[in-house]
Amino acid sequence: MDLGLILLRLAHVVAGAAWVGGAFVMILLVTRTARLRGADGDAFMTTLLTQGKAARYFEIAAITTVLAGGLLYFRASGGFQMEWITSPSGIGFTIGAVAAIVSLVWGGVVVGPAGKRAAAIEAEVAETGGIATVAHTSELEAIRRKLSTFALADLALLGTAVVTMATARYW
Ligand code: HEM
């Protein structure tokens, strides 16, 4: 029994499930429902990402998945041998790996900073007696648009990753 490999696969699959499951619930249910509540919902989403530590949750789950996945990839490909990488299964795992890494990098660039900026704008608005300026409103609108674009792309990226990871072994 190869305990090291078992622990690596456990870390990879459990973190991957937490990442993809969490992202789907967040995008398809939580964000959509928050939007139905207007300004209340926007404030809830900002709190969820910052004080609620949702951005941190996704950071930990995604980094664990990718690090463990990278080690599994190195091991499965015999140290990046092209023969494995260009085999049907190798191509499947590679497509999934690339999709997941793009999601991690894009998410890191967009989600964390967007949450922090939205929280800062909300604090500024609260300081001025709860009255948002046109600049505040349009910046919050731009942040929301950026997050929506990412959410749509993320469904496709993580959907691709989970489908290829789940099946590539049998390609
Ligand atoms: C959304 C992210 C991901 C999810 C949900 C995920 C899920 C999974 C699952 C369920 C398996 C088991 C499949 C099987 O044994 O047939 C697996 C295997 C594997 N994953 Fe991922 N994965 C993700 C991202 C990644 C990334 C980013 C990499 C590489 C950098 C990667 C590399 C691999 C490799 C090489 C295997 C085969 C391991 C082996 O042969 O023991 N995965 N993944």
C-alpha cells in the first residue's frame, strides 16, 4: 500500500470537490439569490467574501488541489514524459489541469481584490452617512460586472476540469 500516494490523492480529490462544489453553489445559488435582494444582497456578498472568508476558502481549496494535482501529474507522467502527456488519458488530464489552473489564477486576480475594493467602497459610503456618490455606484457596478464575467467563465472552466478529471483515465 502506497500511503504517500493515497494521501496525495485524498488531498487532491477532497480539495477539488470542496473547490468545484463550493464554486457551483456560490455561482448558481448564493450570488443569484443575493442579487434578488438588491443593495442588501450586494452587502451580504461583500461580507461573505471578506469577513466571511469565502475568498480565503477558495484560495486554500484551489491551491491545495493544484499543488497535489501537480505532484500527481509529475508522478503519472513519469516526470513529464511526452509519451504519457500525448496519450488519450494524458491529454484528458492535461486539459483538466490547464482549465483548473486558469480558474485559480483568474480567480486570484479578480475575486479577492474585488471583494476588498467593494468592502472599502461600502465603508466609505457608510462614513458619508450611507449616501453613495455616482463614482461609488459606477465602480461597484464595474466590480459586479467583472465578477459576473468571471463566474460565467468559471462554470465552464471548472466544469471542464471536473468532467476531464473524472473520465480521462478511461479515454
Ligand atoms: C477543479 C480541479 C480538479 C478536480 C476537481 C480534480 C479531480 C480529480 C479526480 C476526482 C481525480 C481522480 C481520477 C481518477 O483517478 O481516475 C483526479 C486525478 C488526477 N488529477 Fe485532478 N482535479 C483537479 C485539478 C487538477 C490539476 C490542476 C492537476 C494538475 C496540475 C490535476 C492532475 C491530476 C492527475 C495527474 C490525476 C491522476 C492521478 C493518478 O493517476 O493517480 N488535477 N483529479
